Amino acid sequence: MTQISTPARRQVERFLEFSDQVGGLEEADVLALLRDQGITTLEALVGKAVRAPRSAPPTPMDPARTPARAVRAKIAPVQPVTHPAPAMAVVVDGVEHDPADLTRYDGRPLTYLYHPERLTALTDDTAINGALWASAQLRDPRPATQGQVQMFEHVEYGGDWFWCGARLAHNDLTDVYHGPLHLHDWNDVISSIGATNCTVRYYEHINFAGSSIIVSPYSDIPTLVPSGWNDRISSVWNHG
């Protein structure tokens, strides 16, 4: 009988328990998915699991090194910046706008501050970058397990999920995978966010480019649809 090491056994058990995370799966659905991937035998299933790409780990981040928007624009690939009209009030640089008027800022990144009833947007994020750095210095250090943010595939905290610990970041969610065989990535997938004691900043493009939205501590977001940020996030920075 083949002996399996304890670490290997744990990895296999985690793989086999994937349906506990997403919930609601039927055997026929799983078998159909496997057939679509050309998997019809146990050997093929194991081979696919072993060869599946691994998600890129988050990167330790220092708030004092937050790049200015102009610098981010230089180092990030050129991508279009658009502003979908949210289903809530919008205040840009202290002036309230009709949500549809946000299109006048297309091509120009904005920094959004999340609130359940309205969005505040800034055309210049220099001051808020300083505030984020200051808040990180004042917050008592906490283990990452106490300060993780949980992000979900669907609204109302449904579907798959993943975590990002305090003072860590994912600069490219196309390198962070989900699903039992890692067939999908997390780029433009996040639809709801669980509350955390950290300040978290989300960007519409990879490498922290384009517009961003800042979510303050203890903000529970069952749906990102009203804010216009559903299926829009491509990089995440947990400031702690």
C-alpha cells in the first residue's frame, strides 16, 4: 500500500473539500465540468490537480511607499479608464454630481471612498495616501490572521472566496486562481467583501493602476453593484 506523507494528505483533502467552499454543487455538475476539461479517469483528475497553476502569493507592502498616481501611470500598462454610473449619490472633490456625469472623467483615474449610501471621489489622491500611511502607523500591530479581508465571487458573500492579510497586496489578480482545478482567476470577479478591521484599497487595473476605491475598517459590503465596482477589481492592497 502506498504511503502518503501527512502534508501531501492534507493537500489532497483540501482539494477534495472544494465543494464545501462554493456550496450547492451536484455530482452531475462536477462530472460535466470534468468532462469539459477532458478528465474522465481518476488518473487524469489527479494529473490535472498536480499540474494546476498555483496562485501568486501576496506581497508585503509599506504604506510609506505608496506610489503617486502619476508614477503608477508610468509603470503600469496603458489601460482604458472608464467610470460606470453607480446607483448611489456621487461627490467629486466636494461637489455632488449626477452619477451619469462621472463619464466626463473617463480617461482620468479617480480615487473613491466607499460609503453604503454615497461615493466620494478624489481627482488627486496625494492627501489620502498620506492619511493611509498615518493610519497604518497608529494602528496597533495585529497578526495577519486577525486583519485579513475576505473577498467573494458573488453578491451576498456567495460562491468562492479568498483572503488578503494585513499589509499585504495582490498587484495582479490574474495570478490568483480559484476553483478546484484553478481554471479561473480573480480578475474582475469580486462582488462582495466581508468586514475587516483594516483599511483596504481596491484598484480597477493590475499593478495598482486606474481608479481605486478605499474601504474603511468594519465596512461590510454584501454587494458592490450599487457602487459600480462589481466585477471591476484587478488588484488589492490591504493597508492594515
